[in-house]
Amino acid sequence: MIEEAMRQLTSIDGVQTVHLLEEDGFVVYSHGEANAGSVSGDFTRWQTLLQTAEKKSMITLVMEQGYLVFHMFGPQILVVKCTRDANLGALRSTIRGVC
């Protein structure tokens, strides 16, 4: 069921990785190049930022190679990494539809 819902995100042009994490960093779903271990490690660096945000918020980090989009809903956090040429409007709309 999770794979089917996440397929909508992974099929968007420019999306490189999609990860669904619990608040403690446990990886529920992973798709793309990065392995689950590195995502859990990176997640600890992002926790401070995420703790300052409201629940059900969406945060977009502009990185040198692309974007990181975080969407918090309930006890889970969706992390999507995409390239600079990805359509962020379509990505955000799809995220809201999936979550």
C-alpha cells in the first residue's frame, strides 16, 4: 500500500529519492539511490530544523544540487530529494494528495 502511494511521487521527473521516516528516524519506506543508513544519519542533522516547524508543515531546503522537501504529518516525515529542474509545484501538490 505504501509503495503504491509513493509511486505517485517517484514517477515525477526530477525526483531522486523518497523516504518515509518515523519521528525517531526509523525508515518505513525508501526509494532511490541513497541507502536507509545514510538517510537515518542525515535525519539526525535535520531534526533540529524539523522540531521548530509546525505539524503538517512542508519545508523546502534549497541545496547546491537540488531541493530537499520535508512534509510532516502525524508521527511520520516524508523526505523527497529532487533535482533543480523538478517541478516543485507539482511535487508539493502530489505530496499533499498522497499524505
